Amino acid sequence: MIKRVISMAINDWKNFLMPYEQAVDELKVKLRSIRKEYRKKNEYSPIEFVTGRVKEVSSMLEKANKFGIPIDRIRYELEDIAGIRIMCQFVDDIDTVVELLRGRRDMQILYEKDYVRNVKGSGYRSYHMIIKYPVNMAEGPVEILAEFQIRTLAMNFWATIEHSLNYKYKQHIPEKLKEKLKRSADAAFRLDEEMLEIKDEIKDAQKLFEVKSHLITSIMNALLTLMSLGKHAEASRYEKTLNKLIEEGEVWELNSLLFSVKREIERYKD
């Protein structure tokens, strides 16, 4: 197998990975658009953020060698060359994202693995979906396999640490460290469950923060407009009021200030 790998030119591997790279780019854009759509509607998004990657050739070949996959079968049997990771704030968001993906018509779901309810012995939790995704290349359409990993921020933090330790110890983590990792995974999941209990309060707080941030930005832009009209003293007076409201001001107070600044602008424009 090694001789055949060496015989393949670097350009061959680059060409081989091109549809996977395009698939990752497309899927990231599509999933981020879902998040943006929720935000534009002022609705809570079950998708917090999205990342993606294409496996390095060395990692791909190492895995193929480990599972006895011939080079000419890698395209059909290695399912995670293209990987998309979807992070959620809360555990129940995972199911929502899964349903969103099941309802899509631009991909075919081949199978799913629920490691949230069926936790791995190591403590690993995540929801995996293997899909077949069509990519339109210059030479015509190509279908590739890709993997979705859907998890909470806490699950992702733990999985990243475990991955680093597996790399360090070459997949042979010492038993004592394994036990600590397992306890850490359980603690992270307890945190997820506790956060779920106060989800509504957290969402309300985040919504309030977004509204206030938008108002503060609007006021600052209005103050810049006022200054451009040569009314620096007036802008300075409103800025002092804004500084007081930024920390402890209520939404209605910020709205009132924005209205006052806009009215001042209209007065001087006339």
C-alpha cells in the first residue's frame, strides 16, 4: 500500500480532495445561513456556530491503513474526509439541528450515530450523521461522503482535549488519565443538563443583551452624524448620558435617548 501511495503524485491528491474542500465550504455557508435566518427573524438559533475541515492526506492514509481500506476504495469507505462540526448552546438543540438536517433535500443521510444517549466508554458524547452530498465540479457532478458532528460547547471542549491526549499518547492514554477524562465528561454533561434547566432565563438574557447592543450601536452612529453636522457640544452631552446608560440603563431609556438624538439631528438638518 505504501508503494502505491508514493507513486501517486501530490497533484493527484490535491485533485482528489478538491470536491471535499468545496463540499465543506458549501455546507458551512448553508448552515451559517440557517443561523443568520433565525437571527434576522429575532428568533433563537439552535446553531451557535459551525466549523469544517478536510482531513490531511497523512491522517486519511493512516486511517485507511488502520481499517484495511484500499486506496481505490477510500472515496467510498472513508466517511469523514469532509467533516462539519455544528455547535449548540443546549443539549436539546442537538435534536432540533438533527431534524433540520433530516428535512433537507440537498443531501442524503446514510446513517446516524447517537453518542449523546449512547455514550462511548471514554465519556465521548456527540451526534454523528454520515451523508452523501453532491458537488458540481468543472468536470461534472461528484458525490462525496461527509460527516456531521453535532454537540454542545461543553461536549466539544471535552472532545478537543481527549483528541489532543490521544494524539500525545498515540491512542494509549494511561488508565488513571482515562478515569479523570471520564469523570470530566460526566461533569461536563451535568453542566449541560443544569444549563438546560435555566434555558429560558439564559435566552431572555441573551436577547436583552442583543437588543441593548443594537440600540447602543444606533445611538453611537447617530452621535457621529450629529458631530458631522458640527454639533460637537450637543453630541458630547448625549455621549455622557449614553455612558451612564451603557452599564445599568434600561431598554426604554436607551430608546428614549436614541429618539432624542435623532430629533436633534432632524432639527439641525432643517
